[in-house]
Amino acid sequence: MTTLHALVLPLAVKGPDPADVKPGWLGFVMFLALAVATVLLWLSFRKQLKKIDFEEEPDQPRTKPGAGPRSGPRSGPRENHGGAGAS
């Protein structure tokens, strides 16, 4: 085990020469590719969001304060609107 440490430790401490490390054209091309992919994903996401069509249920007026649907024991079966466990 000490032989392995003796071989690997100098490599980990030394590191690459800063003159050899530069982004170059490959780094620039990869940055541009990531930017283009991000813009395309954003445009696709906007398109998919525009396809969503939902109708919002209007608020029902209450006749007296506290007479909402949750103010007392349930009188009938509970409605399931596609939540967890919907069948």
C-alpha cells in the first residue's frame, strides 16, 4: 500500500503545467454548443407551455361566513380530481 502512495502522491501534488492548460478552440466550441442547446431547450419549453389548456373553476360565492365546503362533517363521497391514487 505504501508503494502505491509513493507512486500516486507525487502525481496528485504536482498537477499540470499552467502553460499547457488552455481552453483553445475545443473549449470555445463546447461553450457555444452548450449555449445553443440551452436556447433550443428554452424555446421548446415555451412551446410546450403554450399547448397547455386548462379551465380554472370560478369561485363559488358563499352565503354566510364560514359556510365553505370544509366547514363541517362531510356529507357525501369525496371527489377525486386526478390526484394520487386516482383510478
